[in-house]
Amino acid sequence: MRTTVLAAALAATAFAAQAEVANYAFDPTHTFVSFEIGHFGTSTNRGRFDKKQGTVQLDKAAKSGKLDVTIDTTSINTGTEPFNKHLQSKDILNAAEFPTARFVSDKFSFAGDKVSEVAGQLTLLGKTLPVVLKATNFNCYDSPMLKREVCGGDFETTIVRSQFGVNYGLSYGFPDTVRLIVQVEAVKQ
């Protein structure tokens, strides 16, 4: 009898913990992936990827989560079409052969109740390397327009592009580091 009660209590606890997991889908109107890279030590080139999609699983009680983001590399937009075409070329993103980049994570860190960083794997140009996105802002709120919970924030990281095989311009003095900024809001499903 005692074993049965203990097993039932453990099963109820496990079910309650699982019930805390919430699924979210990226809101494309409030989600942007952009980049910054220095240009001859004089200015900063900036651009963004106009097409991206992703999902998040978040368990606030267990302080854990999962993230899956896909970026359409053919959608790069700097505001200058010739520059976009060069970034899509084999010199840099090789978007014809690698039309997507992907970031996948199941390692969320929290500071109190807020996500502070997300560690995962970035696949770019067919190479997968670890990347940590640090939260500079994170919040969840009940959207008065959507009538659902929305969670999101501003995240950033710096990658070493040559590790992914992007060597163009290094001999000219272009930096090897690229700052990635991810602004994301995801709607509870």
C-alpha cells in the first residue's frame, strides 16, 4: 500500500512538472535577427535577415527551455541590393548552397525568473559550433491585443566568422568577429 501511494505521488509530481511546459511560436512582426561588423575601422556595416521562424518551449517552474530558430540566409537585407547580393554570394553566406542557418538550444540559464542566456548550437554554412546568446532584456506579458501570453527579449552574441569558413576580407583588415543581435517575441500557443 505504501509503495502504491508513493508511486502515485511521484507520478502526480511528474505530471505537474510536465504541465508547466508552455509552447511559443515566434511573432514575425516582433522578431528580428540582425548583424554588425566593422568596416575598415571607420564605420559599422549592419543588416538583418527578413525571414526567420522559430519555436520555444519554456518551463518557468523548472527554469528550463528549448529553442529552435531557422534563418533564411537569402533574405539578408542591408538596404543596398549590391551589398545584399555580395553577402549572399560564395564569398560570404553562399546562400544558394546553404539557404538557411539554424540555432538549436536546450540549455537556458535564469537570473531569478528571467532568462539570462541561451546556450546552443549554430549551424552556418554546414558547420555547427556552440554559441551562447546573452539576454540583455527578457520579459513575459499578457498581450492586450492577442489575448495570449508573449515572452521575449533582446539577445546577443559575437561569433568568429572564420570558424564557419567565412574568410572573405580578413586579408583586407575586416574583423573576424560579427555581432549578432536577436530581438524576439514569441506567442504562447
